[in-house]
Amino acid sequence: MTVAVFTQKFMSTTATPMTTPAPASPAGDNISPELVKQLRDKTSAGMMDCKKALVEAKGDLALAETILRKKGASSASKKAGREAKEGVIGSYIHIGDKVGVLVEINCETDFVARNESFRAFVKDVTLQVAAATPLFVKRDEVPESLLAVERDVASASVKGKPAAVVDKIIAGKLDKYYSTVCLLEQTFVKDNTKTINDLLNGKIAELGENIVIRRFTRFQVGETLGGHAPAPEAPAA
């Protein structure tokens, strides 16, 4: 073989381009911006957090919301020990001026206290108190005397059943009672898929600070005060 022929064959062989496989598209490419926005509107979580949750859930919106709730609860647990001495007093007067609410909600910094998202959360809580009439913020505030009454009522309804069954039924009835009288355990009046505690945990995860619903007062025209009807106004002189 002549040098010219050898060179020609070598060049034709080496000139063949190498093909590189195209990189696989990341899973996030299948998540539309509209779906991310939909999840953000439902949860108020950050855009990147919403996208990560949707990727993990393979586009399942309900599952992604559950993932974000668990993340919010974990975040809230980590921040629970931090001092929350800033915050606001929120107020709400219902149409007709017959029901009014005051709430104190605390956070860690004045910066968050002035945040629009925090203020919207405060407004939602005042609306909840006005509409759902809770008596306490959380279950450890419920007096033992009230729980004893609830246990007695529950026990009377399950007489004759095995002890193990009775205990479960009473525990279930107490949970239902807590969900009625404790603000944090009530179903959110604007979204029946969430409790107020879910809403709180989501806001903690969103804003990155410990947030505490400290106390509230609900007023209603004509309600009893300390077990007695309100005193009539003094007649004009």
C-alpha cells in the first residue's frame, strides 16, 4: 500500500464525528409555571419550594401540598424555641357591627411584623375567630374541669362496650371537642382542607421566623358576661 492510499484511508476513518448522547432533561422541565403558581397560591410557599415539591410529587398537586405542609411543620418545630416578641394586634369588626375581634400575633422581628403576607395571616386569624367562635388558642389551655365534663358525656354514650373500645371512642370525642374550641385545631373557614395550625406552619416556613398566636378576644353584642347577662344601660337623666 502506497503512502498516499494509507493516508487517505486514515483521514477518512478519523474524520467521522463522534456522536454525544443528548443530556436527559431534568424532571423539573415537566413542571409548568402555571402548576407552580397554582401551588403557591394554595400554600403561599416560595416558588422554588413549590417547584421542588412538585418535582418530588411528580406533578401531583395534592401530594406536593402535603409535602410542603410536612416541611412547614418541621420548620415550625425547629423555630418553636425562638423568642417572638414583635408582632401586631389585629382587629376585625363584622358587617353590622355586632361582632368584633382582637388578636395578638407575635413574630421575631419588626421587619416581618410589617410584611404584607404576615398582615394577611393576621387578618385571616381575626376572621376565623369571628366566624368559628373558638374559646382557646391551643388544647393545653382547656381547663381540666371542661375536659372532665366531655369525658363524662362521652363515657355515658358508650356504656357496656369493652374498655379498649371505650378509651378509643372517648379519645376521638375529645379530639373532636378540641377541634371545635381550640383555634389552632379548627378547620380554616376559607379552606376546609387546612387547619389554622397548618396555616400557621406554612407562614413560619414562608417567612422564616417563629410566629405565635398568643391570645384573642371575641366580642358579640348581647353575649353573657361571666355567666350573667350584660347590665342594661342606665336611663338618661
